[in-house]
Amino acid sequence: MASSIQSDKQEVQHNVEAGAGVESQTSAASPAKATDQVLNARSDLINGIGDAALKALLDGLQTPTSVMGPVITDRERNEVLQKHSVTEDQVTCLVDMVRKKGERACERFLSLLKEVEPDVYDQHQMILNLKEWICSQYMTVQEYNSLPGQDVLLTDRYTDLLIVQQHRKQEEKEEEIRFRGASLFSAREAYHSTTVDQFFIPNDRGNIPKAVILQGHSGHGKSFMAQKIMLDWALGNLFQDRFELILHLRCKELNQVSRERNNSSVVDLVSCDKTFTPLISQKFKDSPQKVLFLIDGFDELRFTLSEISDSSVKDPFTPAPVEAILRALLKGSILRDCFLLVTTRPTAADTLSKLLKHPLRFTETLGFSEKGVQEYFQRFCQDQQVAEKSLKSVRATGTLFSSCSIPVICWIVCTVFREQLKENAEMAELETTTSIFVHFVSTLLEHHCQGLSQPVPTLLRTLGQLAERGMLEQQVLFEKESVLSTVSDLASVPFLCKFLLKKKVCLEEMFSFMHLSFQEFFTALYYTSDQNEEKVKELLGSVKEYDDKSYVLPVIQFLCGLSNKEVIQDLKKLKLPSTPSIRGQLEKWILELIKKNRHSKKSNELLFILHCLYEFHEEEFLRRAMEVWGKIAFNSIPLKRTDCSVLLYCLQRCPTIRSLELKECNITAEKLRMLQPALSRCEELGLDVEKLSDADVNDLVSALGERKILSELCVSNSSLSEESVQQVLNALYRQKSVGEVVLSVKTISITTAERLLQLYKTTQNTGLVGVRLLEGADTADSLCSVLMMKREEECFCLVIVHSGDSSPESESSGLSLALQFPSQLSDIILREILHRFHQLRRFTDKSLEHNECVDALLSWLPSLPDLKGVILEVSCLTEIWATRILQLVHTCPSLEEVQFEATVYSESFKREVGLLLEEGIRLLQEAQRRPDCTITLEGKRCCKATDKCTEFKDRKLRCNKLREITMDEKEERKEQKKKKCVLM
């Protein structure tokens, strides 16, 4: 037992000595640390080390040196040799054991390996050299607009792609093409996704794929991913246990070899540097199952493999035509144990699948996920605030946001935004959607469209014809025959997507544009050519009445963008003709649309017009259009961030802004800040904002400006402090006139109430001034839930609401009291009214104390001088409430009218009609009333002849109908006199 303990202590000591100084060694190590080198050497050892050499290696690791103790113990040596009988297991056990002991132990291991197995060591060093060479070649990338030497780190740009392993159904494909904005990303979340490191794991049958197809449309990041795979493998981050060698073949380069008509061997094709030829040849002989060929851009091959014989290809070392070599490699006629990863556009995927050896796995990149778009913006912009700002701008634009799933468009958007920030850091804005699409088309034509068999103008015109046909037939999927009748050389066209659909017993080839927005863009592009003026006239004439679901509206918007002078210059670079008269047609149509609808309440239509003006991006025409418009009113339409950006752009180009109304438009603090420069210039303004904090009040005050006609100001879903309320009220004093004002506040105090009354008196307010508590924030400290002051028929009306503390399903749910006076109140009377009303909030609705407070409040009301009218809103007219009404009528001689509205208020102040019970109605009708005071009842009343509803909870039954009952003593006496005259 003692010897065993001593042995363990010695082993611990050996391990500590072997690993001493790990941190200092690591910090000064070369990029390939010794621990990583040992791991990389494992495969070479498995294939090349003999029994004698393995034992010599173990002997050396057990022998102490002058600078360190033994690396392994006797027990560990026995574990390697006795527990494992296969060389692979023995080597794996030893490598794992040494790596755990640290950097110095691994350095000792490599030194011994060089002595006992120099050939294995040399091959290992050759692989390290190859990986270093790959790192040097693949570490950086050149962007589309890079000048010579302007490389960027691959890791600063690369973002993981969304890769799926399924073929989508026709319905799923159609929906995906039509989805815009976040809806597209949400739909894709349902797909089964995968990652690169899972490409070669066993499939459902337990078989490891020998070949993987990675399909993706043009500009979706396939080649970028291929470069990242090479770099990750060289850095030791990918496929370390799976592949000892990854060889990259670019099909563009194979085309060049094919044109030169030179025979080559596989070794020649993949030897990036002749220094590595011996290493590659050795791997092909010793361990082809540890080799991966990464073949990028199969669709770009300019030769047809299906018509080529590979009989001349005998092995990977004998020269043969490149076409035959590639076919033999794909089929597995040579190096059948190696693995293949092939990227291609969908147009060549079915041809590729027929050539490849099996088992075969199909994958497809869909570009970026929503998270990927966000990550790309952060990587590109580096500055977090800039990334968030630009991403918010894009996210709010449905068409552009969904298009950012395409990496090339994502790059274009980020590049454009960065350049604009350089020009103006404060006012950077996105280019028009049209200009982004034109940049995308230009980029694909220049970098992803080699070998076209037709001129670019011809290609774009034929694509436009196909797009127009789809638009008119409201079709997004096209059969192959239909496409071929318009577009030739489908394999070279980067803008069309091909996929296979199962049709009963056969497969059918179908085509589509990348997204519906591209179909709309190419339709508009086709209409701008010099042959299609009449088509534009017909298109514009077809829009009789605005319909936000109309399929032609996005096309018109793109037409406006294509009429922009700068965009026209970009189109000229593509040698596309443009017709100036189309611009004239569009301007005339827009102006007529504005004249026709300038008083329209269809907010969606107004928004469409603004987006058209933004796409025009011509200040002179914009000013003319805005002068015709005059008043701009948006009601009950949630404005997105981009809508606000478009609105701001249009308003800022106006010399004067006569009238703007933004009511229930979801204007948050962020959007308020965006619009502030334009809002402050409005001569007349109606504004609803929401979700403001105290920190946002300065922005609101700036937006209000001064000397304007403020028709409405509503701050909802907010929690303003007393100080913030004072700030806002001070801003209102600086206006020409003030209409309706309602603020959402934390609490309603005497101070706030008096300030409201002062504002009402001072500004000659013609509407309503009030405050209300934030939903769910009703507290006993607040005097009431709602406080309003308004003018009604030459009377001053004070409205006070207690929302109640019970659910709308219970009979008692708060009280609303409106008091009418012939003139304004004094501060003293206001304070007394609020003090007495506040007593209600000290007790729960159903308590005896609460009822006593209600009685006390109503009994006190007759003492108010000149009280003309009372409006009560209570959940249910009961006998008790009828008695209270009668008492009020008889004790208040100045009272001319009492209105009782059966109403339920929730905490969010949502109003629901309550119930008029027969017991209350009967009491009021039968009792003696004052002839000069009218009683009006409103609410639901049971219409059954017998067995009438007697409980509040019954109000939703069908037998309860909305009724208004007026009890006027004078009118009733007149009716009685009429009846007597008839009888006489």
C-alpha cells in the first residue's frame, strides 16, 4: 500500500516537472504550438511508425534530461503497450497522454520523434509547412472594390451561412420567394440546418458520405466559405481528426488548364507549390481516405463532363486531359477512398449529382440567417453603434432587409453606409433600394457572370421579359420550357434559380428569380428601355384606386428609382438604354396622384407616394410635389423606421412645412429623434408619441418648437415625472394655439392638476387638456387615474376617473365623474374636488368604506356653485345608484342634467358598455323628479318580457341591447296633456 502511494507521488512529481513552464513557453511559441504539432503528427505516426520505433519513443519519454524529468511513468508506458494492441490505438493513447502534460512535454516528444523516425518527422514538418503556406494565401481577401494591396482579414468579414439539408416543397419555395423582411428569416427557421463540421458525419443509415454537394445561388458565399474551410483546417480549427490533407480546386482555373490543352495529373493540378508534391503523392498512396478535395464552382466549368470519357485516367500520377481527370475524380474511378466537397449553383446541381460517387449528401446555403445579417454588420462596421444604426435602417425596409440574406447585397449595403458616414457622420442614410439593386446586378455581372454567350443588354432585356410575364400572371415559379422561350444559356445566368420538384412519378425543373423583389426590379428595368414607353403608360393607367396588395406598386416604385439621374449613369455603364420621357410620365402621374389624394385618409397610399418620391431622390421635383400636397396626415398606420427616414427626407427638402399629422403611428422615442428636425419646422402639427422616458422629453420639446398651431399632442404608454410634465407644458405656452393635449404620467398630483388648469386658462385651449396614468401603474398615491379638462357647449367640463381595482367581470369597477360649470374653476375648488375624489382610492371597490366615500362625494357635490351637469360612468345601474341620482337631483338646484352611462373601465382605460338593471330604471321612472332637470340613461337593457337579467355578469347575453332612456319631467307632462286632449 505504501509503495503504491509512493509510486503515485512520483508520478505526480514527474508530471509537474514535465509540464513546468507551460505558460511561459506558450506565450513565446510560434503560431503552431508544440501541443498542436503533436496532434497533427498523430496520423503520420499511425501510418509510418513501427513497433521498434514506438518503443524507442517510449524509452526516450521515460528518460529524464538535464532540464526536465521523465515525461511518462512506467504505468503510463504499460497503458500504451498492454491495453492497446493496434498501432492506431497505441499512438492515439500516447499522443493524448503527452498533450495533457503541456507544451514542454510535447517539445520533448517532437525532438525524440525526429531522432527515432526522421521520415515521419519530415513528413509532419512538410504538412506544417503546407498549412503555413495555406494560412499565408487564405488569411486575407480582396473585396469587390479593393485597390491593389487593400486586403482585409477573412475573419473580419466571414460570417457563418445558413445551410440546410432538405429539398423544399413547391409551396414552401413560393412562400419564401414572396416573403419580405423578417418574415423571410422566420420562415427559414423551420428548416433543418447544419454546419460545415457535420458534412461528413454518418447519415440516417449510418453511412459516412463520400461526397457532399453544397448548392447556393450567385453571391450567396460559396467561394468565401471554401476559403474559410481551407483556413480553418490549416489553423487546426476544422476536420483535424477527419482529414490529413485538404486540396482546393477552383473550376475557373481548371477552365484555363483545359483551354491550354495540356495533360496534367491529379498531383499536378493540386500542387499549389512544387515543394509539396512529394507530400501529396505520399498521402495519395498511404492514406487517400484522409484526403478531402474541395472543388469550388462546378457550374463555372466550360466543358461538359457527361460527354467525356475517363478511360485514359489510370491513377492520380499519370498525366491525362483535365476533363477526364475531373470526371474520374468525381466518379471515384481514381482515389475512390478520398472525400469530395463540391460547390455549385443550382443550375448545375442535378448534373453534378449524377456524376458524383456515393454515399452522397446534399446541402444548400440560403445565405445569412437573421442572426447572420446582424453579425455581418457588426464585423464589417466594427463600431457597435454604427452597426446598430445601419442595421436598424435596413431592418425597417422589408425588401432590403430580406435581400440582405444574400451576402453580396449585405456587403453592398454596409459599404454604401460606411462611405456615407465618411461624408456626413450625423446624417448618413441608406441609398435607395433601387440603387442597391443596381449595384448588386453590376457586381454579379462583373464577378459572377463569366462566359456569357450574349451581350449584357440582351440578357437583362430577356430577364425583364420573363419577369414581366410573371408579374402579369402573378407567378413566381416558371417551368423550364417557359424560361427557355425567353432566356438562353441558363447555366451562365446568375439571377435565376433552378430547383427540382417531384411531380408524381418524375422530376420537373423549375426556375425562379432569387426573390420576388428581383422579379419586380427586372420588370421595371425592362420598362425603362427605349421600346417600352407604351407599357409604362399602360402600367400607370392600370392603377385606378390604391390597393396596397397590388402587384404593380413595387414595380412603379422601382421605376421611380430607375429614373434617378445617378442611377441612370450606373445603368449606362451596363450599356442599358433609358428613356427620358418615362421620367416625365412618372412625374406627371405622381403629381396627379397627389392632387387626387391630398385629402385622402388612406395613410398607406400617402406612404407609397412618399416612398416613390424617395426613390426619385430628386430635390427639385420633390419640392414641387410637396408644394402640391400641402397637408400630410397619417392616421392609424404604424410607421417603420425607414418610413420615418423617407418622411424626414421629403420634409427636409421643403422650404416650408405647412401641416403634418402623425396620429397613432407608433412614433417611439427613436423615431421622434429622427423626425425632430422636420417636426420643429411645421407650421401646424398634430403628434402622437409613445413609450417616452424622462430622458426623451428634451427631444419632444425640441420637436414642438414654438409659434406653431399644435392641433394635438398625445404622449401615451409613458411614465413622465412631474418635472417632465412641467417641461412639456412650458413648451405649449410658446405655441400660437393648442388643441387636444393628453400626457401619460407616473402620478397625478395637486401640482400637476393646477398646472393643467393654468394651461387651459392661459392658452385659450379649444380642445382637451389632460393626464392619465400609465397602464398598470395605478397607485393609491395618485389623486385619480385620469384627469381631463375640456370645453363642451360653452361649458367648462372637469373629468375625473378612478379605474378601479377589480376586473371588468365584477360589478364594481371604478367610477368616472364629469362635472360641468358655466365658467372655469378656481384652484381652490379644483383642489377640494380632487381631495374628496381621492378618498375613493383608499378602499377596495366592494368595501363598505368605498360605498360610504361615494355617498359622501355625491352628497358634497350640491355645494359646488353653478354646477350645471353631472355625468356618471359606473359599471351597472342598480337601485342604490338610482337612489344616489335622485338625491343629487333634489339637493342641487342648479343642476340641469344628469347623465348615467353604464360603463366598465379596465386598467388600460378600455371602455366597455355596462348594464341598466330594471330595478334602477323602475325606481327612477316612478319617483318624483324635478321638472327642470333631465335624467339620461345609456347602457344595455334586457329586452325579455319576463325573467329579466338581474346581474352585471349577464350583460353579454344577446337579450341585452344598447338603449338610451331620457327622463324629462316637462316633456312627460306635455305628452300627458296631448293624450288628455285626444280623449276629450
